[in-house]
Amino acid sequence: MTALDLSSSVAVVGTGTMGQGIAQVALVAGHTVRLYDAAPGRAREAADAIGARLDRLVEKDRLGAADRDAARARLLPADDLAELADCTLVVEAVLERLDVKQELFRALEDVVADDCLLATNTSSLSVTAIGGALRVPGRFVGLHFFNPAPLLPLVEVVSGFATDVTCATRAYETARAWGKTPVACADTPGFIVNRIARPFYAEAFAVYESQGADPATIDAVLRESGGFRMGAFELTDLIGQDVNESVTHSVWQSFFQDVRFTPSLAQRRLVESGRLGRKSGHGWYDYGDGAERPEPHTAEPAEPPAYVVAEGDLGPASELLALIREAGIEVREEDEDNGTRLVMPGGGQLALADGQTSVEFRDVVYFDLALDYRKATRIALSHAQDTSPATVAEATGLFQALGKKVSVIGDVPGMIVARTVARIIDLAYDAVAKGVATEEDIDTAMRLGVNYPLGPFEWDRRLGRTWVCSLLDDLHQRDPSGRYAPSLALYRHAYATEKREGTP
Ligand SMILES: NC(=O)c1ccc[n+]([C@@H]2O[C@H](COP(=O)([O-])OP(=O)(O)OC[C@H]3O[C@@H](n4cnc5c(N)ncnc54)[C@H](O)[C@@H]3O)[C@@H](O)[C@H]2O)c1
């Protein structure tokens, strides 16, 4: 099954933000594109707006003037649905309401041929539910573009229960021919990206709600240690708190209030009070005139220890040993396989976040997971109230000697990056086990759809599968709500790895 022929016409129905972007993509790819919108005049306005964007592409030398003129001539606003009769693909991007979309597709089926591919750009409704209204539901598929569609490469190609494989393949190949990177996924709440990304926001908000750290510190740690392009607070301010919360709410409701997707009370309060983010001038942060972004917590300089004793190889943080040596600090290696601990001269210990709290141990400071300890510019530390100040100072000085800023946060199990990444990985395993998508497509979707520095499976391979599972197990013991319970799929992988590697 191949992509749609360029000689065939594509229709876009609903010419708001997404419809315009999708139309531009199909147009630049070479199709004739018909635009239809229920609001009178809107399709023509959309054609003008797309034309203006093509002009800007010409100004930036990204499109030739002749190609722009040809594309402009192929862009045809329609006053009536009947004008879409010759189209071989219709992409719908209207209001996000099931009844509105179902009614539209019923009307479209009366207009287009029976082999016309029908697609919805819905982000939160069920493709199966919308397709249920159709006479020929096998030709109905989800084509979920991301905003702005002309720029973002990812398209989730969603198969509903009734979608024919040939139609899904044709939609997939067409998206690819349009220069996009399609991924195939099943019709489940949030599809791939909006399902697996939920913990990125939820865990940041949970750390904040448990008084673990302020938004600026959590954002800085996610960026500078986790390698995420933006922190969860600044990103949701950009997306709009209402928009982000409504996705979370919809995924949570669609999964019958599954505790793993529980929305955040703090975010609810923001939305209720109209603090929607950049667009309203105030969200987690203030965007008013003269408002200054709060600084993340950064520890004062401290003396590094003269040496550290490494018990075991530090697991996912093993790279630290080389960095410590390069900083001129002696590393004494002991055979004792304690896995993830460094003992400092004062007797205090430094341990990688593992889902436990430091109050459970004598004189322990936890440090957070980093995407890459060499490149990380900030590391979060946490400790119990009774951890000795000398141990905290030694731990702080150690990371500062490696050139890192240090943020000291509250004694939150799993800290910031570790719990976030572990939950993302767990949801990814769960999604594969439920037939949502392949590992490869999930990695692609999370890298391209939300800019993660690594796909969840790539990240997991770096960490070792048992590490994520045991961290979540520990978190689950401390919060038995089910939010952190490792999925059966993650357990299976952890045990399979242990057997293969011969770990007892
Ligand atoms: N905005 C995003 O970031 C984003 C991303 C991915 C998917 N989506 C999905 O894309 C769809 C459109 O979102 P948007 O942000 O472009 O909305 P929008 O409000 O910008 O545009 C919707 C357009 O649809 C028109 N419309 C409404 N009912 C119609 C009907 N029955 N027939 C024809 N036209 C109709 C409206 O007049 C409007 O022009 C939604 O399903 C949304 O969930 C949005």
C-alpha cells in the first residue's frame, strides 16, 4: 500500500490552528487542498493565512517563488461540503467534541466516494468512537499532528477497532510522503505521547505539592540534570495550564480514573484562578511587566572531601567515579558490593536516588539521576533532617568540585529526575504490553513529540531494567496508592533481565 498519489485532492475540514497547519503540509507536499470550515468566511481567511506563511517561507529562501505561486493556486477554499466530493483524503480538525465530529463524518460520507480515506486529528477522543458513526468505518483513521504541524515532524497514525490495515498503512505512508515521521498506534487514551508523557508533569507537580522544592528548582533540575529541554512548570506555562490539565484530566477519566494518571490539585487551583500561563500573564511563573523569574535553589560553595570510598560501581551513576578522579579526588574502591553508595571521610554516605527516603538511614545524602553526569550542570541532593551538616557539606562540595551547581531539595523519595524517568519508562513498557505501539515507535514519538533527550526504552537500556523496577517498587512501598506500582510488563522485563544476567 503506497501513499496517496499527488494528483489526488486532499480536504481539510476545520481551518483553525491545526487545520491550517495540516493543509499547509499537504499543499507543500504537492496536493490540491480544499479547505472547509463551518464558520462562514473562515476557510478563505485560512487560505490567506496559509498564503502569508508561504510568503514568509519564500522570504527565508525555504520555498521558491514559483512553487509558492503553484501551491497558492492549488489551495481552494470551499463554501459547501459538497465541493469536497473529489477528495481522496479528508482530514478533520474541528471542535474537540464527539457529537460534532460524528455528525460531520456522517455528512462527509454522503459527499465523498466510499474509498475516500477519512481521518481525524483528534487528540483526546476515541478514534473508534468517532468512527462508530460511519457507514464504512474501515476507511477511518486517526492522523494526530502536533502543533505547529508544518514544523513538528511527528504524526501518530491511530487505528481504531474498525480501521482496515490497508487504510492505516496508506495514511502512514502518506504522512511519510509529506515529510513527516509517522508512528503507528492503537486507539487508547492519549495515544502514545499524551499517555506516556503524563508523569513528566505529574511528578514535578507532586514534588512541589509535597514541599520538596519550588518550581524554579524543579525546572532547573529537569533541564540541567535530566536533559529535558524545558522543565514541567515552564513548559505547562507555555502550553497553557488549562490545555495541559484538560489532557491530563481526559486521559485520567478515559482510564476510569486510574491512579497513575491522577491530575494535580495545585494545577487545578491555577486553572480555577485563571493563572493559565504565558497567555494570561501568570501561571506557575509571573510574566507581567518587570517580573523576574525566580532563581532555582543553588547551594553555597562547600569544601570537597579529600577522598571517597566507592562500595560497588554506583550503577547508573558509575560514570561519576571517573569524574571524581578527574577532579583530583581520590576514589578508594572496596569490594563490598553495595551498588550505589559512596562513603565520605566523615563516615556519611552518598547514594543514588533509589525510591527510599534518607530518613530511613543514618547519615545519608541522596543525589538525583542525571541523563549524563559529565554534561549535567546541576545535581539535586536530598537529605533527612537528622543528616549531619558535615555530610551535606561534603556531598555538596564533591559535586561542586565536578563543576556542578547543587540544588538541595526535601527528602522526597525518588527525588525529581529519577522518579520522573522511572515512571515514563514504566508507562512505556505498559503501553507496549497493551499493544499500543512498538518500542521503536514509542522512542521515536517521545523524542519527536515532546523533545525528550532519549526515548524511554533507550533510557531504560542505559539504566538497566532492574534499576527502574526496584526504584518504583521502593516508591510503591512508601506510597501504596498504586501510582508507583511497577506494571506487570516492567516486572517481566526486570525478571527476564535478572535471569539472563544471572543476578540472584
Ligand atoms: N491545538 C493543538 O495543539 C492541537 C494539537 C493536536 C490536535 N488538536 C486537535 O485538532 C482539532 C482542532 O483543534 P484546533 O486547535 O485547530 O481548533 P481551532 O479552534 O483552532 O479550530 C477549529 C475550527 O473548526 C471549525 N469548526 C467547528 N465545528 C465545525 C464543523 N462542524 N464543521 C467544520 N468546521 C468546524 C471552527 O470554526 C474552527 O475554525 C481538535 O480535535 C483538537 O483536539 C489540536
